[in-house]
Amino acid sequence: MLVAVVSSVISYSDNARWMHAALGDTDDATRLVMVRELLAGRGWWDQHWLRLQPPVGVYMHWSRLLDGGLAGLTLLFRWVLSPADAEYATRVTWPMLWIIPAAWASLVCARTLAVSTGRHDRAQAAVIAATALLMGNVSLYSSQFHSGRVDHHNAQIALTLVALAGALQPSHRRAWAVTAGIAGGVGLAIGLEALFFQALIAAAIALRFVVDPAARRFVRDYIVALAAATVIAQAIQTPPDRWLVSVCDAIGLNLVAGVVAGAAVLLPGMLLSRTRDSRFRALAVGLAGVAGVGTYLGLDPHCLRGPFADVDPRIRAIWLDHVTEVANWPVLYGRDPSRAINLAGAAVAGVVATLGLLWQPGRLADRAWWVTALVFALGLVVGGLAARMTAYALWFEIAPIAAAAALLATRYEAALSALAALAAAALLTPDGWGAVAQVAANQVTALQTAKAPPRPAAAGSRTPARAKPPARPRDYCLNASSYAALARAPAGLTVSEIDLGPFVLAHTPSASLSGPYHRLSWGIMAARSVLSARGDAAYAQARKLGVTYVLECPVHHGNADRAGLPADALQIRLDRGAPPAWLAPLTSLKAPVVIYRLRAPGELAAPAKTQ
């Protein structure tokens, strides 16, 4: 609780200045729209959203469990606050509530690793070091646990950490098996980004039975809890008419059936293996794994390509390939070298601590250590493939770093162990290593720049050859005030660049043709057909789709979605502040978000000669 309160206070002090003005990123805004509509009386199972890409609409793949949690917390605050203030209090409180289980699980993991060394005096030092790491590493909270973050990522990270903590416990602590199973099932119901981690944790627990027959009850309790939680969560959050639908980007029939099939094979196998050797137990676990994975992929083979298996390939080039959250490390380095180097440096601390401890005698044979090392290694691999997944690796490394700090600390006198643990934690802190890596990279860049010959200035130019580029203006496209004019206008259908869609829904009564979600392929391509068209063709396409308003965010003129558009495309003309005559501005052309209304054909002097 102390870690959650301290980190949340720090986070709120950093984020309060924008929280009243904006709702966060696109996912935060969309989540709040879903919660608001639920509170306004929308049915729990009414998850077909027509305000996105109408008239087709979209069935959102997001978990209704989180909508219910956020709505319940908001209702609780409404007892003493106005609806607007209650929502604001929820946005502040919600991330802190998920820091509690995440920090608690990390402390449990650190203590377990320290105790597994056979030195119980290291447990206290490990907890002290882990607490210092949790309170001192801003990067743990800056991406997914900061104030205002109501998206699903923080919940998934926290539940994955709880499942990992359960997987490290000795077999006689069966309550932890149930806890890990429930965390795994609920975590998968919330989202599948942690599927690989939960699968590895499940495999580690099942293999425990192969090595130690006495772990039968622990494994059984975990499997039963995992299967029950998965089935119940699916039944609660999914409309009955979709219970038999298999999907790759969320919990569906294939995932539920896969978990149940694995349990259905493993549980009888465990009963039949009471008098058999480890080879029979390994066969039972192997068959269970084949049954689970085979059922999951058999019901939807496309899922072999991951959660984006069914994404329309046309929207990859114009949107998904430019999303930083899903960019791999080399791409991230090309776009944001500072962030990429900082993340890599922070991960080095965990690598050094993990390898150093595994090098200690007896550690490779210790189950808790190799499970932790494998999960952390998987976090590094997945984080290298998708930038947003680095948050998992940063959390996974806290326990091994704390245990390494405890190992260093207990080499001193007991009276100094607490101070030594803090000093060791400071030495191994991920943020510190990340900062050092970033400073070193900056120095290398500065030296290379200093050695480079200066560029000669162009003839007659008064601008120095090394003049700094103009500072990028602040992105006000996310602010609620930028949509005030559209909020006052009659509801209609908007077309805009892809990231503005969620804010249209959150701040106005209008609908949006597109949004940054892979299930909106029709709407994304339809909006693209308008924004990439020229002159009369753009007007005709907008009229055909029933578009009422066109939105433009001038600050985004350099965004990657403009790449490949012709110079006279509607989007490029809007970026230049040169709209065609068939668009009537509702705001100043210098507004943060410029809002245009499509003129009716009768309003145009000569519709056939539009600009």
C-alpha cells in the first residue's frame, strides 16, 4: 500500500496539469466512453458500438470486466462527488488500485527468491531492496500505471505478476495455486497481450508435477482454478450469442476450449500417474499441452500469427506499421533513440542481476530462480518485438534485482544489512542504468557531431548552418476544449485522421468513421478514401459515406499517415490550411483542431467546379 500511495502521489503531481484538460491517450478516451455509456443505462451485453464506423459499427474486443470495475468505482465516488468529479477521482484512483497487487506480487517474488537461497536472513533485505526499487523507478509507472491511465494494460501486468508469484511458491502453499489460477484466468479474459507469459507460467507449474509427484495437489488446484476462472469470466463478459465465436484478439471459444481441454487431459493423467514414474507424468503433461494448444489453434488456425492475425493488410501500411506501441526495438530506435536506449539500459540491470545470481552454486537447480529467469527472458524478447511490452520486463526484473541486492547486503554485518540493501538496490536500479546508457549515447552522438565538418550556408542565406529546427508546438489535439465547437454542433458523422476518433466520441455527440483499432478496417479505409482523394472526388466520396464534419489537427501535419499522399489530396490541403470551397469552417483555421462542415450541394455556387 505504501508503494502504491507514494508512486501514485508522484505520478499525480506529474500528470495533474493535463488531467483536467484531457482524458489521456486514445485508449483512455475510448474506455471512458464505454464506461459512461454503461453508467447511462447501456446494456451489459450491448457491446456493438455504432458510433464507430457507422453504419457498420464494431464489436469491441475489450473486456467488459474492466468497464464494470470502472463504473462501480465511479458510482462509489458519486455518493460524495458530482458525476464529473467522480469520473476524475476514478481516473486518479484506478491505476493506484492496480499498483497494489503489482507491487505486492513483486515483493513476494523478491522474498521467495531470497528465501530459496537457504538464507532466511536475506528475505528482509530483499523486501527492503524491492521496496526501494518500486518506489524509486519512475519507468515502472510512467507508461501504464500513471494517473489517468484507465486502459487494460496495468490490470494485465498486475495479474501476470500475481500469477508469477504463485508459480514460485512451494507446493504446500496451495492457496497460492488457486490465486495464480484465478489471476491467470481473469488476466486472459481482460486481454491476450500476456498470453505468452501466462502460458509459460502454466507450463512451469505443470512441469512441477513431473519433477515432484508431491506437487500433485498444487498443480491440480491451479489447473482447476485457471479453467474455472476462464469459463466464468467468459460467461460474464461475453454476450451469449458470441459464446461459440472463436477470435484471436480476445478471449473466445477457442481460448476457453483450449484451457478446458488441457485441464481435461491433465487432471485424469495426474490420477493415473500415482504409481507411475516421471516419464508417465511427463507424457501426461505433454499431452495436456498438445490438447490445449491444438484445440486453441484448431478452432482458429489464424491465431498462429498472433492477435493481429485477422487484420486487414491494407490498414497496416497506413496505420498499424506506424504505431509506436507495437514497434520492435530497431524501429523504436529509429523513431525515438533516447527512449529505446533508456529501455535497453534499464533492462541491462535485470540481465546482470539474473545472470549473476544464476551463476551462484545451486541456483540453476532452483525452480523459483529458473522460472523467474525464463519469464524475464521472455519479457525481454516480447518487449523487443513490441515497445509497449517492455513494461512487463521492467516489472519482472524487480525481484531478481532485489534478491541480488540482498545477496550483496548480507555479506555485511546484520546491523548494516538494511543500509547495505538500499545501497545495493541503488547500484542496480533500472532507471539508473537506463539514464547512464542514455547519457553515454548522448555523449557519443555529441562527439560524432563535433567531428563532423560544418555545412556551408547557402548563398545569401542569413540562417546559420547549425540553426536549431523550430520547436514542435504542443499537441492540443487531445484536449477537451479543442472539440467545443463540435460539441455544440448537431450530431453527425466525422472523418479525420485516425487518432482523433476516440476524442470525438468522448467530447461530442457525433460519431467517427475511423479510430485506432484493428477491427475498424472498413472505417479506416473509408476515411482514407476521403482524405486521400482530390477535389470533386473527395467531396463525392464524403457525401456518399454521409460525412457531416471533417476534422484537421495542424500539429500532426508531419505524422506518418500523410506519407504517400498526393500533394493535392484533401488531407494535405487541410494541413496547408487551404481547404476546398465545399468545406465551411466552424472554427478558426488556427484552432488546435480545425472543424469543417460539409456544405450541401445547394450551398455551392457551382458544385461541379469545386476546388
